[in-house]
Amino acid sequence: MNVVPTGRIVDVVGSPTLVLTRAFPAPREDVWAALTEPARLERWIGTWSGDPEEGQVRFRMTAEEGHQEEEMEIRECEPPHVLKLTSHVGDARWLLDLELVELDGVTTLTFLQPDIDPVGAESIGPGWEFYLDRLVAALGGGDVDAIDFDRDYYPAMQEYYRIEARTASEASGGASGGGSGDVAAAE
């Protein structure tokens, strides 16, 4: 399988931001359900427990072995349009923003990771490409397990994302994100 990287790292108000999009021939509500319902989410990335009304849930990745539960803070939730999360793993925090737009029966998911660490982008970018392609397979009835991170994403996309990060850094005058993708450094 020859997977082509699609993400970009762009400067958004002085912050390097990873941006990826995927289009689905499905209603926005169906894509939203695949992003938010534990059983559907588990088909492609992981599952969660807890009460979202409290503003956070416990998230556990199931697509990779050995991952522990982590706190996922819900910063904004406007079903079925916008979901903004902060992933808390130890001291690290990642901002994860998802936006859905439906036009003529096609729903476009825009995934953003603001304040991405330019050095970490070379592994983070391929990781999100992998997971979003698993989402495409899950929604399209494909074989999610046939998508192979080691064969098709990393290190295959490492150089692409290294160049994206360097280009974004140069375009913003050399500014970089908050360390290891860690927004705690900026607080």
C-alpha cells in the first residue's frame, strides 16, 4: 500500500498547527457518531468512559498495545459540528480540535493540533494520518486492521513532516511551539 501524506503544518496566530482533512460520503451526524460514541470510536482508535457533561472523560487507545487511560478534557462540544479536546498524558497536554462540515452529502473532517512541537511533528503527523485513515476505513466498511503504521506511515512519512515543520517554522520567523507539543509550558 502506498500512502501519501496529506497533512500540513501551518502558522496559526504564531503557533505551528498540524492540519489534516478527510472527506466522507456520509451525513455529518454519522461522522460525529464515529468520533464520539465509545463503541464506534473503538473501531478505529480507542474508547472512553465517564460523563462528558462533567467536561472530561477517561480515554484509552485500543489501536496500540500498552496504552494507559488518559484524561481527555472537553474544551468545546457543539454536536455535530465542533469538538475541541485537551489530551492530558502525564505533564504533556495536546490540543486536539475537530470540525465537521457537510456539503452535498459529503462531510469533511478538519483535524487540527495547535502548538505542535516541530521536532515531534515527524512522528505525530504520521500517527494522525494513520488514525484518520483508520477512521475512513471504519466509516467505509473497510478493514481497519489492514492499515499498517510501521509499513506505511512511520518512518515512511517522517521526512515529509520534518520538511513541513521546518517550512512552517521558517515562515513564522523561527517561532516554535510550546516544547514537546506541551501547552503546559505556555501556561
